[in-house]
Amino acid sequence: MSRFDILIVGAGSSGAAIAARASENPNLSVCLVEAGPDYPDLARTPFDLINSHNNSYNDHDWKFRYEPTEGRSVIFPRGRVVGGSSAVNTTIALRGVPEDYDEWASAGNPEWTWEKVLPAFRRLERDLDFGDDPWHGDAGPISIRRYPREELTTPQAAFLDASDRLGYPHCADANEPWGFGAGPHPMNKLGRLRISCAVGYLAPARIRPNLTIKAHSHVSRLVIDSSRCTGVEILDESGKTERIEARLVVCSAGALQTPTLLMRSGIGERSQLEHHGIRCVRELVGVGKNLSDHPALSVACRGKEGLKVDHDAPIIQTILRYTAPGSDKRNDLQIEQISFAGKPGGPPMFAIAAVLEYQYGRGELLLSSADPLAAPIVRNRFCEDERDLTRLVGCMQDTLRFAATSPLKGMTESIAFPDPARGTDTATLASLCRKLSASGYHPSGTAKMGPKEDAMAVVDQYGRCHGVDGLVVADASIMPSVPRANTNLTCIMIGEKVGEWLRTRPTQYGL
Ligand SMILES: Cc1cc2nc3c(=O)[nH]c(=O)nc-3n(C[C@H](O)[C@H](O)[C@H](O)COP(=O)(O)OP(=O)(O)OC[C@H]3O[C@@H](n4cnc5c(N)ncnc54)[C@H](O)[C@@H]3O)c2cc1C
């Protein structure tokens, strides 16, 4: 049986950053355990992981689904590979607004104010356009760049021109802390190459003798003796079980798998665990609750005959960040141009997505069974909160205005969705949002951090589990609420902070 100082479950955005930072301390032995495969160099990396022009949905995915409030269940992609979801995603590299992190801090987590997270955001990036600005970094593992005008696809350039006509301001750097308006997306890609956390963090770190990367190893449960986590049990591809001991276990399996693993290991709501025959070792009712995400709905446009739509082009390049009328949550809405829609070889189509960035409503995640390989039940509960519904409907109306404004208007033969024959009045759009608004793939908050007086908090602000020693959670699960931005950079920032604490103050974690 092997024994490590730190064992990290999940080599995703947070887990990879933690492994890289913690293993910079040569006195700590670190083991990074990942259910999916590992591709140690680019020559052996499959194309779907390299190709940042589109998401990878199939070959490295967990095949999860979620249940919407109305309608049928929908796929919920999550990366299953070293690099995690950062290895399959769209490479949008956007930070939340400062108020997001200040809101986390005011919920009893003073280590997470904007002022205190900014150094980690700077440390993780190498911003190739604005690296000299005081809020940017120019030497981190994740290269970030924006497409210049001449590299935009026709629909993307048309989106920015339509935005000008509609009177939205231009924003050259969407990561400028107080910025808003339309402009190029900051993206963590170089040409077609996705700069995932496997590429940015693990490629240079994997040479270290104190870092072990163990792929094809599904953690089936955490081993907890009395109230201390002492290691994990893993299931390899042949179904063989192995136990690995560690002085500290860090759970970075993502916002869907982390709460699932905690519950299977006896940490969660007692009644739910007992329903599945699992002995409750520590009752923490917040596990699986507080699911926070970005509901979205798109306007799909049929292009005029002759419009060139390339399904191999970058799917997203531009963004509008703006605030709903009357809202006190700055930049609570996003509109994004999608370069292509429909099927390759079919009639030319593109789309424009309306996305709710500040969500009041919350969903939940439940255990479906004690089987370590079973998917969880995910209920997003999108648009059940009137404030969410009203703003997403407003955002859809603004998005329809884009489609009706030149030059996008001149490229559009007709609107395929929402069907104009059924009307686009507020009530019709509200019904569509309730039924069809879909996840932005940013689940967060399912093991939130907070002081132990907060009954829903699962971990403290350093990620240490309330009531279980030797166990830390650090990934999208610990966010008290989803930030007003795509979540990859924030997950890496969480990894940077926890990794630095492990490296520089191991005694704080009992090491
Ligand atoms: C298709 C898609 C597109 C996206 N696009 C963007 C985007 O453009 N920009 C953006 O900012 N965000 C995007 N996101 C979201 C972003 O990538 C995630 O929020 C972020 O990567 C989550 O980081 P994490 O560390 O919490 O989890 P993950 O990165 O998902 O990592 C969890 C890791 O744990 C492993 N794991 C899980 N369970 C176990 C187990 N039991 N045993 C062993 N290993 C386990 C998983 O295989 C995975 O590698 C996208 C997500 C997806 C899926």
C-alpha cells in the first residue's frame, strides 16, 4: 500500500493547479488521482483535446445528465481525463467581477475578497495582450489571448458591428475589473491548441520526483476512520480495488462528482445516506445543495444562401457583458455569438446565446445509488426564481434585437428559434426559458465554503471539511455562488490559492 503526504482526487482545473503548486515544495509527496486517461505529451494527445475550436463532448466525458424543471433530461458534459473539464472546454478565459468574490468574503470567507483573489488570478495567467496592466499577469502557466479583428469569423465580426449599432460600448479587455460592453473574448488557446491545465500546469510539473500522476483510477470512496480521512479506495479499469493512504486528501472531483463522492463516503444529509444504506460518518446537510449555474437559451438563425459557415472555425470569439435594466448586479447578463449551428453540410446556420450570469435560484444534486460508478441525479431548477426568469427573458429580447440589426440582419434568412410564428412576446419567451433554458456547463456551489455556524457550509474558507480531519475540498463545489463569468479561471484561481497554502503553510492542514 502506498502512502503520500497529499492525495488529490481529480486532475481538473483546480486539482491540476493544486498538484503543481503543492509539489513545488520538495518536502511534500503528492499523488494526483484521475479516473480518466493521461496523455503525457502532445504527440499522444487525441485531437478532440487539442482542438479548442469546439468542445469535446464524447470521447472524454462522464455521460451525465440533468433534469430540467420542465421537459426532458439533457446531457451535462464534464471532462474525464487528466486536465478535467479544462481539457474539453471552449477556452473562454473570463474572470468574475470583483463583487462576486467580495460577496463570497462577506458570507464569512474573508480570504476570498477581490483584493485577495487578484494575486492568484494574476499568477495563473500569461496575458499576451494586456500582461503589463496592474490587474494582469504575464508569466503564469495559462496563456491567454484575444482574437484580433482580422481573425474573427464573419458572424463574430458582424456581432461586434451590430453591437456598435445597438449602442453598446466597445470593451477591448473583458477581464478589466470594472469593464463592460462588447469585444473579443479572452481565451486560453494558442491557435487551435487548448491550453488546458494538463498543458499549462502538469506538463512542466510532471518531471518532479515528488509528484505521482495516477490515471485510470476511479476513487470509489474516501476512507474515514472515526472523524479522520486517512486515504481513498480506488477502482482501476479492470475492476480491481486498491487502497492508497495519505496524510491529507484533497477532493477536486468537480461540482458534480465531489458531493457524490462525499455522500458515498458517509458525509452528507443523514436521511439521504441511510436511504441508500450508507452509514453516516458526519452529517453535513449542505452536501449536494446550493447548485448554482448559468442558464442560457439561444436564438438560432438560418443564414442567407451563399453565407459561408465553417463548422471547423472557432465556435466562440466575442462577448457582450452588460447589466439588466434596474438590476443592482453589475454585468449580470452575457450575449455571445456562436459561429455555426445545425449540422455540418446542412443549410448555413449560426446562433446568438443569451446567458444569465447572476443566478438567484439554486438547484440540487442527489445520490442515485451507493454504486460508486452511478451518475448523480442533478436538478438545476433553472428560471424557477422570478428574478432569474425576468432577466433571462429580457436578455432573449436583447438577443433577438441583435439578429434584427445589421450586419447580422443582412446575413439572416429567417429565425429558426424561437419560432416567430409562435410569437416572441414576454409570456411566450418565459415559457421557453422555463422549458428549454440549458446549463452553461458551469455547475458550482455543491459543497460550499463558510463558517461552521452556517448550517449549509461544508468546508471552511481554507477548504477544510467541517468535522472531518485530513479532508479538504477545493474545486467549483466550494464557491458559495457561481461568479458572473465562465468558471474555468475561477476554478484555477481556487487551485492556485489552496495549492499555495499547502506549499507555504502545510501545518495549517496538519502536515
Ligand atoms: C463542454 C464544456 C465547456 C466549457 N467551456 C468553458 C469555457 O469556455 N470557459 C470556462 O471558463 N469554463 C468552461 N467550462 C466550465 C469549466 O471548464 C469548469 O467549470 C471547470 O473546468 C471545473 O473545474 P473543476 O476543477 O471544478 O472540475 P473538473 O475540471 O471537471 O475536474 C474534475 C476532475 O475530477 C475527475 N474525477 C471526478 N470524479 C472522480 C473520481 N471519483 N475519481 C477520480 N477522478 C475523478 C474528473 O475526471 C475530472 O478530471 C466548460 C465545461 C464544459 C464541460
